[in-house]
Amino acid sequence: MASLSEFDREQAILSELDANGRVEVSDLSHRFGVSTVTVRKDLEGLERRGMLRRIRGGALVAPRVDEGAFDVRHRIAADAKRAVARQAAALVRPGDVIAVDSSTTCYYLAEELLRVQPLTVITNGLRTSSLLLQQSEAAVIMPGGVLRRASESMVGFLSDVLTGRGRVDKGFFGLVGLSLERGLLDLTPEEAHAKAALAQTCRQVYALFDSSKIERFGTHSFATIDRVTRLISDDGVPKEVHREWTRAGVAWDLVTPQAEEPARPARWRG
């Protein structure tokens, strides 16, 4: 078979683990047409990122981890997320129909949009929908699905609900990682599927994230690079990474965070 890149080998290894629960070094070496030393290096890299557990002669599925509780993530890189949210909020106009996902950065965006009206917001985020319901005049639409507790989001059959309902002006999405080859990435298939369903309805797709995500590893793509209208992040992004994406034709706004008061708790009031 044609020589695979390191990224493609890693994706193939993870797919094999999803299907069978384990992989063998010798089998992967034969399948990829590379040395066993190269395969072991691939497995070492994936283990360092918590994607698998190495054993003698191969690897097993790592104990499942999720992206962390909402309240914990809401406090991480709060100043950067606020700055990104303000930049994104400037793109929203009264009368827009927008989609926002369940990420904490999009929660900060929702805080910036409380006084924009009229506004229609489609979201799978429980915290975001509650905030908008209680503190704004926005029309809030939740597509439904299955409650995912870790992210406090609805996942599942979003595409069935959204298909054929018209186009959304702008979509705003958080991410776990990003790749020129695979686009915008998330950690779990459930979240990626939900985000993909939202993104497919949007005329414009905006990715909102803090610069720490540049070093993160995502496993599931939810929007390819040709669907991305603009990236918005803080200015901690390595210059070479920024150049690579802009050379590929993707606009990327960099904003400078300002130190502020401690983050307000993302309250849930049922």
C-alpha cells in the first residue's frame, strides 16, 4: 500500500483499537509497510497523549476519559476565551440565526450576545440555552437528542432534526484540536457528530478556541478545512502554525487577552 503519514498511521491505529480493542506491532508493521521501530514510536506518541495503553508486542484501548466537567473547563484560559468571544460577537447582527455548540468558549460568546435582539440561537449546550433563556430575549432552539453529562450537551440525532429546515447564517464551534488534513477536531465521536450536524446547516463556520488547543490531539473531525470560514484564537499561537493555515487560505484572527476579574460561575438554574 502507499506510504502513510504519521497522522494517517495514528488514525488507522485508533480505528483498529475502536474495532478490536487491541493492536499488534507486527501486524501494523506489515499493514503500513514500515519498520516495527516506526510502529513502536507511533504507539509511544499515542500513549503519551493518553489515546492507548502499550503492552508487550502491541497496545490496548486506554481507559476512557472525557474532556472534563463543564465547570472545570469554564475556568481554564478564561481571559483568552473572553477575548475570543468578544471578537466573535462582533460578527453577529440583530436578526441573525446562529448555531453555537456546547463548548465553554461558546458559553462566553453567549454572554456577549445577551443584548443582541432579535436573535435566534440553535444550540445543543444546556448551559448556553439556560443562560440565553434566563437573561436574553433570544429565541432558543435545542435540536434534542441524548443528554451527555460530561459536556452538559445534547448529542445523537441532530442531523435528523436539522436537515431540511433551512440554512443558518453563522455557526460558532469550540474544538479540542485542529489539523490541516482533517480540519476541526473533537475528542469524542458523540460530540463530533453533533457538531458536524450543526456545522452542515451553516453558511459560515467559525472556530473559537484558546491557543493551548494547538498542542492538543483530537480524534474525530467535525468540519473539514474547506468548510471553515475563519479561526479566532488568542495570540499565543506559534507563528509557523498561523502561517500554515493562512497559506492554506483560512483566515485567522488573533486577539490579545486582558486580565479580568475571576470568571463568573456558569450557573445552572433549572
